[in-house]
Amino acid sequence: MLKQNHRAWVEVDLTAIRHNVQQLKSMLIAPTELMAIVKADAYGHGAIDVSQTAIEAGAAWLGVATIPEGIQLRCAGLTVPIVVLGATNGLDEVKAITEYRLQPTICNPKQALIYHEVLSMTGEQVSVHLKIDTGMSRLGVDWREAIAFVKLVQHLPNLDIISVYSHFATADDCDRTFMELQAQRFAQVINALKSENIYPSRIHICNTAAMLCDRTLHYDIVRIGLGIYGLYPAPHLKNIVDLRPALTVKARITQVKEIKAGTSVSYGRSFIAPQDMKIATVAIGYADGVPRGLSNRISVAVNGQKVAQVGTITMDQCAINVTDVPNVNIGDEVTFLGGASENTADDWANLLGTISWEILCGFKHRLPRINVVKAIANQREIGHW
């Protein structure tokens, strides 16, 4: 279905995704491989299309947060290794892991024994990744207990250790003190394993920020999330590689009206017209992922011209000031993020005191994801191009 049938939508430029993966992969020295993190529906970009594009561009692994996310990719025909980064503990979860050939993260001895017990009954073997907590204090075994943990799993015949890994808490910070402490702890774990003649097939610790700021930490795999989608984890990392944002958010005008000076707009009367104005109502709101906290604070683009959003952003709609835009009509496209708006997820995040990850993941699924490459191809096929 082409985008002209939608009230509001998200456009995803797979050419940008491909470019970003290739740019990031070019920084790696073989045999280091790239894992594309496609959890949360690929940060709101569409997990299946993004995963396929990332693999075509050179990604060797996919990372998801949950089993259903992994199942979705398997059902789409993707065959590369898919790592479930979140914790999985239940009987049904273990069965789903084996059925769909997913690779779980094992975070502690209890979880390892649950897997062993279930797999002993079925006679199956699962490839697993062992998580070491070097300072994130989220998932994983404390780094000081890592050797005993790895030895335990090593002696469980139904679990095949594919990797040992950790995760940085502050890799996007200019102050690298804590990141370097985590790196040292992880290196101590790896060296201690080697002294016990234990050599994991792969080790990894880098997210996008760590990958960009320290090549000595690339090890065997780098796990890249935000960078694939064309955003930088921090301003000081922007000049290292050329990335292109892949996501654009658009909506349609549903009404245009003239209002008099002194007229209020939307709930709470947060905007009062300082003069006679022409405003347009646009069919997108906070239920779609345009945060209410941006009310009266952002500009958007309509007919190639930047204009202000005015009044409180409501659940399904908002208003824009089109006083100085000629020939505005119902059905015209308005660009809120990316594209002609020149707004980035970073811009919105800075206004709201949050991070770009949250902005990207906030666009709800009642907004169709339109692959702009496919849309162009379809238009050519039906003679509208």
C-alpha cells in the first residue's frame, strides 16, 4: 500500500541503512564481525527489512531483545545467527529457542541449569552466549565470579558456548574512566580464562559508541545499534564515520482555517494567536510518537517551507502555523522528523532532556513503515513514476 493512503507514516530509507552498515563495517579489521542490533522493531525502522538490508551490507549476526523478535525474523526466512540479548528462563522459552534456532544469553548459573535440565530431556543442544557484568549491573554474572560460571556451563553437555561478552555503561561519555575500568575487568576475565586453557570462540563488548572510540576493543564481534540507523551516540563521536539518518516521519493536513488575533489553539490554551493567522490541523499526535512535551517548541516542513507547530500536541492531531505558506490544502504532506524538516531525533531528544534512542522507538505501529525504495519501485511498476 502506497503512502498516499495514510494519514501519517514513517518512511525508512534502506539505502541509508545499507550505507551505514558498510561504513561501520569498513572500520573493522578481519575477522571481527558486525552484529546488527534490530530489537524493538529495529529501533522503530522495521525489523525484517532492516535485518535483510544489514545482512546484504555485511552484517553476520542479528541481535534482538526477546524471543518473539527472533521468531519474527526466522519466520521471514532469515538464517543468520540471531542472539537473544534479554534473559530467558521458562520452559516454553527454552523450547522456543531450540525450535527457532535462536541463541540465548545465559546470565547466571541458575539460568544455565534450567536450560540444561530442559535440554537433557529433549536431547537437543543450544548455542549460548555468556554475559559477564563488568559494571552495568543489569544482566550477567559479576566479573569476579566469571571463571566459575564459564566452567560450570562448559561442563553442561547440552550448552555450546559460542561467546563470552559484556556491555559498557558509559561508552558514549567523554570521560572514559569507567569505560576503561570495565574494559580492564573484561580483559582480566578473558586472560584468566586463557590461563585455565579456556578459549571462547568469540568475545565481544563494543556497542556503537565503544566501537567508534576504541578500535582495540573490537575483539571478535561489535554489536551496532544506533549507528545502523544513522545517528551518533554522542556529539564528540560525529566526525569518525559518515552516517545517514534513515527515518522520516510525515503526516497529512486534514483542515485549514483562518483564526483571529486572540484566538486560542488546542487544549489548555497554550498558544494564543498574536495576530490573524492561518493554521492547519495535521493528523498526527502523541499517540503516534510525537511527544506532547514538544508542544510549541518544534518546526515542521510543509510545501518546502519550515513552519512552527502551535498549541498543545494532542493524542491524534496537532496544529501548525501556515500563515506565510501559499496554496496549503487538505492532503498536503507535513514532515515532522528528518527530510525537509531538518529535525533529527537528537534535536527532539535535546528539547525533551532524553536520548535519541527513545525518540526513534517511540513511533507507534499505527504509523505504517514505508520502505521508500520499495515505494519508488512500486510507483514505477504501476506507471505513476
